[in-house]
Amino acid sequence: MKISEADILLIPGYGDTPAGHWMHRWAEKMPTARMVDLGNPHRPVRKTWVEAVTQAVRAAERPVVLVAHSLGTNTVVHAAHALPKDTVKAAFLVAPTDLSRDAPKPAFEVADFLPLPKGPLPFPARIVASRSDPHCAFETAKDWAHHWGAHFQDAGDAGHINLESGHGPWPEGLMSFAYLMKTL
């Protein structure tokens, strides 16, 4: 599938997603990509975030590919089985967040997002995880990929794969996403 043949819905995580973040750069480069407005990024509410993703998928004009970062990946997993059947063709889930970790503790009430569903996702997915992500242990992300029936990709020592870890443009991510699109 070509990128131009899909609506690419970009689902950010907790907090601000600055203009230089790879998600914004992808939105600028891909004419069919757009950021999904989840509401207040500093006060995540699972029901609100899941509804925002569901509405964005329903409003899509083409087949949908979801691209999520951090808490956005958790939101996609919670929304997955409620999304219109056969509309979502794949999900590219980057740096999922383990809300049950001991440290660093999330800056918001996490109970609403727990537990994460364990069953297979109803669409193909790729999980990209870093060996040095402070928000999710590498083995935890790998375990989730197994439970969700997702392809697992080792991003190496890439921190949280955001601006703070030096991933503004993130060309490796774009190449991996292009490969996912090619397989659809």
C-alpha cells in the first residue's frame, strides 16, 4: 500500500509534542497524515482518548494506518477492538509506555489506562522499542508485542524515541514505517 492510499493518523502521547518531534515532521511530509487531537495532553483520560481515535478512524476517507507514540500506543491498544472492522490496515506503535513501572512514575493517574489488553490486535502491527527507554523496559515491550501478535523491532539505545533522545527527523523510523506500508 502506498502512503498516499491511506489516511495516516498520528496519535501522540502524554504531554506536549513539540514542533520538531518526528510525528509533526511526518505530518508535514505525508499529505494524507494528520495528528489526532486527544484533548488535554497533560490530563489523559482513556475514554476521551479512545473516543478521539475512534472518531478519527470513522472520519477517514481512505484505509487507515495508525502511528502512535508513547501513551498513544496504549490508547491504540485499548481502542483496537472498538474500531470499525477492516478500516484499520495496520498500526505502527513506537515506544509504548509501561504505566505499572516503579520509576520514573508517570505524572498522571494511570489506573484509567490499566490493565493493557493482552489479546492479539485485530490488524497487523509493528512495535518499535528502545533498549534504553526510561518509560518501558525493553523486555516488557517485547512481551507486549508477543501478546498482541505484533512484529517487534529493536530500535537499539534510542531513549524514548523523542526529541529529548535526539529523534527529531528519525529517518530510521520513517524507513521502517515505509517498509510496513509496503507489506500491506
